[in-house]
Amino acid sequence: MPSRLLIVDDHEIVRFGVRALFAKDDSLEVCGEAENGMEAIRMVSELSPDVVILDLTMPGMNGFETAVKILSLAPSVKIVFFSAHEIPATARMVGADDFVSKSSALQELTIAVSRALQSTKNSQATLKSLSATNSSGL
């Protein structure tokens, strides 16, 4: 089953480009697109994406506010900020898994999404291992 991506950006051309970037990867599926934070929050509850690719500057609610609300609603969702603004440290403070500048090479976004998904798999493997250890009486 492919991992599900939600693309959130107020610019249609950016959403189109990100969707096209991931279209050839059978392990990933773009399950939806949102053009603002409120729409993104609604779509997270409806679509249950694994990763949200999130712009920082959007009308109404910025990416930081949106990320906080998404993570309070769905703590296991991975957030990858994708922005023209260079503020990765602040992105980590709100719980984002990665930050990619829109001026980066194309593969940087695919690497960031893969890294976020890999951290999910590593966390699940650790939990399974701990559960097996605890159930064996150790």
C-alpha cells in the first residue's frame, strides 16, 4: 500500500509541480491537495495522509499554525515544510520532520519525504521490538 501525501500550498502551480514530482513513484500516492491551512486541517481528518508537504506562507493561517493544529489532530502525521523562506530551526520547533527550500534541487523534496516516512517505519519497528521484549517477561 503506497504512503499517502497531502500537498498544501496556496499556489496551484506549486501543487501541480509537487504532484508531478511524486507521480512516477508507486510507493507514494498524492491523496489530496489544499490551498490553505483550514482546508488542510479538514483534509487530514478526512484523508489520513502519512505526510503533509506544507507551505509556510498562506492566506488566513500560516504553515506553523497549521502544523500545530494538524499534529494535535493526528500526531503520527509527518510534516515536511516546503517554503521559499529559510527557517528550518523554527520548523523543527513546531514539530516538523523536515524542511526543504523551494530553491533546492528537485530530489531534496523526495529525499525529505522518504526520510520522514523512514522515521515512521523505524519508530514502528522499535515499538514492536519493545512490545515483544515486554511480553516475553524481560
